[in-house]
Amino acid sequence: MRTEPNLTRRVERVFARLDREPERPAHVGMPRMSRHRVVLFGLTLSFYLAIVVAVLVTSWLVAFDWQVMFFRPYQQWPEIHAFLDYWVVLGQRGPTAVMVTAWLGWRSWRQHTLRPLLMFGTALLLLNATVGAAKYGMGRAGPHYATMIGSNEMWQGGDIFPSGHTANAVVTWGILAYLASTPRARRWLSAVSAVISLSVGLTTVYLGTHWLSDVLLGWAAGLLILLALPWCEPLVAKAEARILAVRDRLRPGRRSAEPLPAPVPARTREPVGTPNRPGSRPSALLPQGPHTPRGERTPTTPAGSRRPAGARGSARAGTADPQRA
């Protein structure tokens, strides 16, 4: 009975934090291609090329792939097989793209910017272009379709090198850390994306659908895409500006953000006997007789001060006080 109010309060706190999120966060800066990022990009690219060369020349890495395949991890630990069948879906492009697109779409609507969605779309385009070209260009066959023991199985019509599940997990979950609003959120999301991408890659090795070298190359391919995203930021900014300009052109009612100033009413002489509007000052042209309502009478002078005789006489005659007019 006590858990329901506590759960309701926690949900209310979550929504209260979401409501406090700024609509256009000015403190969020676009990542730049710094020296540190350029060096890391170069090291990752070197690792990527080293894996490709090691597989092409049938080095010790290919021999280790065969040892892992003969070990058959799915037979060593069969009790976790059912769980890992579902866990590997976190690297599948369709379900993960839908989930991440929904979250980034909400952020785009909340912050009134298209950058999260455009950056995610750019990352997916780079992923399909680079990983897809490498897959079909080298055509490596998987462990279940191997033809000769000890061979690298290159150019056999396969499409597993590099691992698409692994590269997709790195890009899909890593983009959340890339688009984080605060340094603390970026650190936490980076750790979560690293755990998911590492575990998804090892899960494909456990299930026997990929060689270990496929997973290593998939990690490198996904990391290269994340590191190269700052180079795409100017292009994404231009695309966002053009899309918003087209939207404003199609919806001219939203072109002017500031409301027009209200017209100032002109002062006119009200006819005698017309009651004043509520909240307005009483007209000095109305006769202030004994039957005039209290709200329309001429304000009395403060206590201790005397009104001149001429003013007292003009009030009795029904004329306006020249000093107060």
C-alpha cells in the first residue's frame, strides 16, 4: 500500500524534471574536431586497417578465429542461450533505430531543433555506406558456412565482415552520448553504450554467427563513424536552416515570432451623461451633483487642506475645476 504513493511521487518528479528542460539550450555546444579527436580517429583507422590486413594474409588472428569457433561457446554455457537470443536484438538495426528515433524525436520537439534527428540520420547513412561497402566488397563467409579449415573465407559471397550488429550497436547507442546536453550525462551514456556494444559483439561470437575478427572490425567501424560526426556538423546546420526556412515559407503565420503592439486608443470627449467605463478615471466634463454615484465624483482633497472658494463655487454650479482639469 505504501509503494503506490512512492511510485507516483517518483513519476511526478521525473516529469517535473522533464518540464524544467530548456526549450533551446544555449549552453549545449556542438562537438568540434579537436586534436585529441583527430589523433583518436587516426589510431582507430590504423587499427581498422590492421585487422583487415591480418585477415587478408591469414595471420594468427584467423587461426584464433577458428579456435574460438571450435570451442563452440553456445555449447559450453547453454543456460544463457535463451537470454542472449533476445539481448542480441540491441544490435539489430530496425528495432534500435525505432527506439532511438522516438527518443530523439521527442527531444527535437521539446527543444525546437532538428539537430538530434538529423545527426542520427547522418550517422545511419555513414554506417550503411561504409559498413555495407566493406561487407559486400570482401564477401567473407561466416562460421556456419565455412568451407576450409584454417582459411580466411574471403570472397565467398558472405556479408559478415565487419559485424553489422556490433557496428550498429556502437553507432546507435553512442549517438545518445554524442548528443548529451551535459558532461555528466555524456559520461553515463558513454559507459552504457560501451557496455551494450561490447556485450552485443561478444554475443554474436557466442551464438556462432560471427568470427571474433568480425566483431573487432565492427567496433572499429562504429567508433570511426562517431569520431567523424563533428565533420558533418556544418552540413547538418545548413540542412536544418533550409528545412526551417521551407517550413516558415509554407506556414507564413509563424514567421513573426513577436506579437504586434496593441493600438493605443485616442482620447475623445465623452458626451455629458455617459457613464464612465469601469476602471477609468471619471470625466471632468460630467456635472458632479448630489445624485452622482460615489465612483464618479471628483476626488476630495486630503484632510487638512482647504479648497479655494472659486473651486467650491464651480463644483456647486456643475462646472469642472480648472485646477484639477
